[in-house]
Amino acid sequence: MLRLAEVLPPQPSNLWTLARQCGVDYVVGTFDWSKGTDVPREDLPWSYMSLVRLKTAYENAGFRLEVIENRPPLNKAKLGLPGCDEEIDAACDLIRNMGRLGIPVWCYEWMPVFNWMRTSSNIPARGGALVTGYDHALMKGAPLTEYGEVNEEHLWNTLKYFLDRVIPVAEEAGVKLAMHPDDPPLSPIRGLGRIMRSVDNFQRLLDIAPSPVNGITLCQGNFALMTDDLPGVIRHFGAQGKIFFVHMRDVRGTPEKFVETFHDDGQTDMLACMRAYRDIDFDGLCRPDHVPTMLNDSNDHAGYSAVGRLFALGYLKGLRQAVYAE
Ligand SMILES: [Mn+2]
């Protein structure tokens, strides 16, 4: 059965308690960056000792840690710049340490320079809740980054080089690699190609490096912008056993112009998606992804406020109970 989880910062907080109170048993972990990376190798956020403390902290609060959703720096690896091999070494260290600690899934991505991108983070939605949105018209005149133009084939080449190095390590460690889509699924943005932005490209990812550990994070908010048949896409990748992790959220619009929504208020048939996960026997973790910022909550980390997560968890628990009881 699909298992619900939450992503929680590494320091215990009220959010941890709220998640437990909602009946969340599984956690998606993020690194403790508080010491920075200018520290002895022993203390890097992805070192064995850092990860063992992270794991026990979550466990002491009643969670099981099954996914790491954070990365050592990989910008040089993505861009194929000098120093890329050292960055890939760090990724291999992380994977080996996850294997030693029995953490089975690593969620990574292949977006160079910047991660998820929005042109607004305080758009009024239902009842005045605040959501993020993206309007490509505002980005067409945006300046290039310091890295100039980077074409998509270059990113495929750097990705293949990366996979050829990390997959044998991941196979030996028993850790699954779950690629997250580019957000938004558009290319290029500010001159930077973006390759993880279509169903065909995700199939290409699977095909260029056949391995039981090469798979995907099915982030619904992004895949919903790539297809009109999200349940069909879930069945397509599910039939290949390639969905290792799920992000549940929703949007309204197109890749060029969209807003995020409450989980029950977007363009996706969430009920049909939940049935698809049931039908493919998905038994990995699923977490609510971005949520609207609701009354009296902070919009400082748009998409990750606390109150909105409670609504999302309740909605997803109800959906899951109904679907699995059918
Ligand atoms: Mn996501």
C-alpha cells in the first residue's frame, strides 16, 4: 500500500509533532546544513555520522526514515565543469552511507544552477490562501546566468556520465535513485536547458541506464503539466517498476503559466491517480508536496507552511482509505 510521509527539517519542531498527530509514520529526510560544508569530511551533512544522527533523531520522535530528499552540491557535475568528479564522489559517499543505514531511496534532480522556479510566491487562492505560480512571459527577457547558454544534449551527456558512476555504487548499496522532474517542466530557462520535463524524456532516462536502481520521483504537480492522462503515466512507469517515490500536489494551467492549488482544487483527478497507485501495487512513500499558506501561517518558505500540510494529509489519508477499501 502507498505509505504517507512528510518531509521534515532535521531539527525537531512543532511540525514534527503535528505530523505525528496526523498519523504520519514515515519521514522524508533533509540534511542538517547548520555547520555548512567547510568542515572536516567527517562532519559533512552526507557523512555517515551526520546521517546516523539524523536517522536516530527522526526515529526517537517515532518516524521511520526511508527517503533522503537533499543533495550534496552537484552543479559542476550537471554542467560538466572542472571539479565534477569530486562532486560525484560526494554523491557516491552519500549513497554508500544511506546503504549502511538502510535508507532505501534518494530523491535527486538534474536542474543546473537553480532548483524550482516561480515568478510569484504570494498569489491569492481559495479563501485568500497564498500560492506560488509561474508565468513564462515574465522570464523571456530574463538575463542569462553566469554559465551562459547550456544545451540539452550537454545535460544528457553529463547525466549519463553521472549515472555510469553512481549506479554501480547504488546497486551495491541497495539504494534506489529517484529522479525528480524539472520544475517548471520547461526548457530553456535563462539559457539553461532543462531535460527532465516530459514523459518521453523520463523514459529516455530509464533507457540510457538500465538498472533496478534507476527510477523516478513521480512529482504530480510537474507530471500533471506534461500530460492530460496522469493516471495513464502512473500505470506506464508503474508497469516497469520505476516509481520509487511520489510527490502529491496539484496545479492549474500549463507549463508556461500555472498556479499551484490546494490538493482538492486543481486540474488533476486525484482519485483516479490514487487508484492507479493501488493498481500498480505501489508500496513506496508519498508525501504532500507544496501546499498553500493558510491563515495565520508564515509564507517565509512558500509551499512548505505547516497548516496547509494538515489539510493535505487529511485529504490524502481519506482518499487512500476510500480507494484501498474498494
Ligand atoms: Mn516535487
